Amino acid sequence: ETFDQLAQWSVSLIFLIVCVAVQAAIVGVFYVRVGRMSPITALFAAMPGGVVEMMEIGRRFGGDERAIILAHGARIVMVIAMIAFWFRVVLGYEVSGVAPLGKGQTGLVDQGILVACGVLGGIVGLKLSLPAPTFLGPMLFSAAAHMLGWTEGSPPIWLIICAQVLLGLIV
């Protein structure tokens, strides 16, 4: 269904790609000149994306993982603070609580498919020398399984929370 709508989104997607490239270039140059980062470190510190993914791929290409983590951590704190300020002070919303989490109702067959995607994706990612192979390989396998209609499942929410906590501890 998503791919069927890509033509409708073409202008937005092109604009998004241009904006991300311009933003990454400006911030990357800032990190090189002001932050005195190497160009590789600056690229992965400036690129929007997950902290762990950018750190893993950046390290693989010779970047300073600590600087990448600190840059992304600062970005996350700034964005959260700015959004909270905007909603509370500018828009006047009273923000309380958190959104309810999904129930994570995935059957055993779906769980088996996802575990297989994780294991096989990690092995294939390592064999193909993908950047961040244990992230990218399983992600590609899972995407393929979902796109082929083999599963619509997702890991249970408790497992996602545990994985996020573990990744945070590692970082």
C-alpha cells in the first residue's frame, strides 16, 4: 500500500531528501570547523538517524563514536525540550502522561519469522560486510518478510522496551 502512494508523495519526498542533505551539510561543516571533528565523524554526527545506527556505521568508517553519540544525544535533548516548550508555552497545551503502548499481540509463527529474520539477517549482514551488519541485515530481512506478506507481526512491546534499554546502556 505504501509503494502504491509513492507517486503522490514525490514532491514531498524530493523536498525531504534535499532538506536532509542541506541540513547534514551545514551541520557537518559546523562540526568540522567549530567542533574540530574529522569529516567522517562530522558526517555521522550531523546525519539525522538513530543514535546506535549512526554510531555503529560511523565507527565502521573510522569516526569517533563518542563524539557521534554526544552530538546525537544533544540533538535529542534539544528537540524534546523545544517540542515541549512549543506545546506548553506557545500552543498552551497541558501535556501529561504518555501515549498507550500497543499490546504486542504477535502469534508464534510471526515470532518465529521475526527471530529467523534476526538470526539470518545478522549472519548475512556479517558475510556481506554491511555497515552495522547486526542492525542492517535483520532490518532488511524483516522489511522483506513484511513486504512479501509473510508476517504483519512485530516484537512484543516488553521486548522492544528491553532492547531500547539495553542499547541505551551500551551507548
